[in-house]
Amino acid sequence: MDAETADRLAIRALVENWAVWRDAGHWDRFATCWHEDGYMCATWCQAPWQEFIKASIAGWEKGVSILHFLGGHSADVNGSRAISQTKMTISQRAEVHGVLVDVVCTGRFYDFLEKRNGKWGVVLRQPIYEKDRMDPVSPSAKLELDAALLERFPVGYRHLAYLQTNIGYAVKTDMPGLQGPEVAALYTRGAQWLAGGPHG
């Protein structure tokens, strides 16, 4: 196997391990996905990976249910650096205004990766939120949302943000979506990273 193919397989394995180990609560294994300076940007948590794990464990203990499913994958590799994009869905279940709902958000994991001492790891994970929806778990349930609260958030993740706000999280309101200045700036940062610069 040539070196480029081996790197691409290792990157894909890293992305898949992240999702499986995080959702299963295998925190010790999940920690191996990150470099020491790794950072996570999610709607509900922007923090070094160590703090993200602590926050995820705290959520687990309170019954927070967030799951991930992965799809297509692409990686731009330049020596020991890479930008990985992976289609994904985030699924979260919780009560909103007394009604049990599922929110499904479709987007991409946009990962700043680096190979250090022969091992690929995450330096920064920034999801891109493309579209979402909210559905009552019971088809007969009636759900009415606060339109003003819903419209506070970008269209790509407004239902996810609505749910997370209702269960007590402070949600970041300027995450990148499918189009717009936020995702354009992210792509610029990705190009800088591949060229040897900082990730921003």
C-alpha cells in the first residue's frame, strides 16, 4: 500500500472512530482521536477536547441523547496535514414544551487534521450545519414552537438550536451553514491550514 492510500484510510478510520466511540460513551478510546491541543466547536459546546468530553459525560448523566451517523467522505491531504469533510446527521431526542421530539440535522464534519509522530489526530472539528427538522416522536402529538425563538438561529440548525436552548444550553448563533460568509471563512481557514498556516 502506498503512503497516500494509507493516510487516507487512517483519516477515514479516525472520523469513524470519533462517531462510534463518542456515541457509545467509550471516553478513553474517544480521547485517542484528538491531539493534545484539539478543539471542538459544536452548537452547544466550544472547548478543548478534554472539556468537551467532560461536558458530554455530564450530558449523558442527565439523559441527553445526541447521536451521529456518517455518510460520504472526502479528504484533502498535503503532507502531514489534511482537511477532512464527512457527510453526517446529528440526531437529538428531548422534550420540547412537554412533547417528546426528534431533531435531525444534516451537515458535514469539517476537520483540521494533522499527522504527528506517525498518528493522525483531530486539531479542530467544526461542523457545517446544512438543514434540519423537528418531529414529535408520537405522530398524534401536537407541537407549537415559539416563532421568535426559532428565527434567532440560522436556518441550517434552527430546530436543533431550539431544542438545545429549551434543555438549558447556550447555543452559538453563527455556525457555518451550506452557504454564507461563515462557511466561506471556514474554507479559507482550511486552505491556510493545508498550506502550513494556523487554523484560525
